[in-house]
Amino acid sequence: MAKALKVDNLSKAYQLGDFGTGTISRDLERYWARLRGKDDPFLKIGETNDRTSKGISDVVWSLKDLNFEIEQGDAVGIIGRNGAGKSTLLKILSRVTSPTTGTIRVKGRIASLLEVGTGFHPELTGRENIFLNGAILGMRKAEIKRKFDEIVDFSGVERYIDTPVKRYSSGMYVRLAFAVAAYLESEILIVDEVLAVGDAEFQKKCLGKMGDVSKSEGRTVLFVSHNMAAVKALCNRGIVMVNGELTYNGKQLEAVSFYQANNNTKSRFEHIGGLDTAPGNEFIRVLKFEIRSLTGESIAISTGLCFEMTFFNQKAGINLDATFELKNSDEIPVFHNGVLISANNDSKTGLYHVKCIIPPYLLNAGNYSFKLIFGENQRYLLFGADDFIGFEVENESKGSNSALAPGVIHPRLDFTVSYEK
């Protein structure tokens, strides 16, 4: 099988620290302000001057020594937590940014859909952007015309095709961008998590098209997603990334299992040490989070569970809320529920305790994790943490069938059976 993509010793470093403002006059203005002990005149809102810095920039490696090959016709799921380097890798493969070290060998043309706004000129119409993207891929005008009607029909934006895309909603933008990337005949299709912008029906349509592109047309697909069910259904191979390094490369089911097995967090957290080192920021510090069974030592389908959290609030006089988003091992949200800590702009500085019960016969067996979101007025984010704590609901034997039942929930239902001769 021919190689579609070969990556050797690929690394990407980003420099942290001060950079120029873009013009000499503004750089001089910033320098003069610092000499006089004044604040930076070009400081962004919400930032603060750190005069303890000596001006030495740090280097952060977003990717470190990646080596892998992808065969032509493979559909590869790239898996990892936020900050693992997935999007950086796709940007390098799409030539949006260049690597610090290493080489990439590509056979064929690449069409990529990385984020809303990438690849389209906002002042041009949808029609003009289709032809522009085709030309960038090296396609002749006649080739683009042949695909034009299919692109417009798939995207569903026919009514607005001659309107500048700067007036499109984010959903319309993504629909057209995906259609362009999928239908213009590139050998490699790269898709990031941008599909999350679209509605559920369109996401299903996109996944179906990506499956056709890989299985029927023999084109190569690179797909980044937090939806493990989509990765298992669409891809035949998987790459797992952790902190910029490739930790697993193999079949998609094994890759997903590897990621899930190594992504679980403990079901009990208690901070030891000073308040300023607890997870959080200047507004919220989480000191304790515990998940336990209601009726026994282990959590199972029939036991239900209780979770308790203790946190220190440092922002008084606001409407404070805490939201708990529970996700299963396929990264599918099970629920997204919150509690209003204070409703009359009367939050207090100090410790708060939150307790909640999830009843028996609700969650199916499997691994779960909580995402925490603390907000002000249910609108402004004070602090958020993905996969803060995890737990496992044990499987229970169901007669002769002890295999894990499909589904997100496993309710106990009361059935009535009757017979009539």
C-alpha cells in the first residue's frame, strides 16, 4: 500500500514572552513607558504587568519528536486531551504553520478544515470562495464547475451562495467549508473538531460523507475528535497524543481503549497544602471532590452514587453558580447540570460545600469523568476544569449475559407481560 503521509522527528516549539507590537513607533512608546515605570500602553484588557520578569522568554514544545506513517485510504483518528498537540499537528500537516524540526512527506493534495474562518476570504461570496479554494488546491476551473452543484447542495446554503461569507453564521460557514473540503478532489482530507459548531443532523451527514471519502473513494482522512464513538465508527486507525508526544499508534479500537485506560482520574481528590496551590485561580480554589457509592464499597449500576465538593470562593457579592458536566468514556455528555450557589449578589468569601446524589439504575456501566464550571450570573466563566475527577460504574451480571449493555443510561424499567390464547 502506498504511503500518503510520512512524518519524521517532527517537533514544534513556541516562545513565551514579550513580542513586538508590530510597528517601530509603538515599540518605542512601550519602551518609554517602561523606563518611566508606567503600565504598558498596549496591554490587553484583563492582563497585568509582571515586573518580576527579567525579559527571558521560555520555550514550550507543543510537539516533540513525532514519527509515524499513514497509508493511502486510511481514516486516522487523532485522540488526546485538550493541549495534547492535536490541532498543532494538523496545522503543520496543512502547512498553516511550519515545524521547528523534522520533515513531512506528503503524496497528493491536502484539503483541510481546521477552524471556523480558515481558508475563506470574508469579503468574497460563497461561490467565489469555492472557486478560490479549488484554485489553491491546483484544480482547473472545469473541475471545480463539475463539483459546484454537489458542494452547494450538501452545504444547504444555495440561497446565500452569492452573499459575502462574512455575513454567514458560524454554522453556515462550517457547512460550506466542509462541503468544499470534502468534494474538491484532494487526496488527503484533514478535519479538526470544528464540526462541533454544526447541528447534530449536519454532524451525522459529515461523518457519513467522511466515511464515503475514505472507504468508497480511497482517500486519506485525518480526523480529530473528542467523540470516541465517532472515531470508532469512522476510522480504521488511531493515534493517541499526550503532552505533544505520540504515545500509541495502531488500530482504532485499541487506540481508543488505550486512551480511555490512561485517561481515567481518581474518584477522590483532597488538596494538601496552602490555599494558593489548590486547583483553581484567583476566584475559585477546589479543595475536595469525592465520589462514593450509596450502598456499598464500589459503585455499580444498582448502587447509585453521591458526589461532594468543597471549594473556597474568593469573589464576594456576586451570583455564583457551579455546573457539573458528566461525560462517559466516549466523551459523550451524559448531563450538564448546575446549582446556583447565591442568587442575590450575596456570595461570601469562604468555604462552600456542594452535595448531589445520582440515583441507582441511571448510569450504565463504564468510565465517567466530571468537568467543572464555575460562573458568575450564569454567563461569565470564573474557573473551569476538564476531566477534573473520574470514576467507574461496575458492570453487573444480567442473567446469563454479563456483557456490557450499549447505551449511556441503564434504567430499571417496569415491564408488563400478558398472554392471550
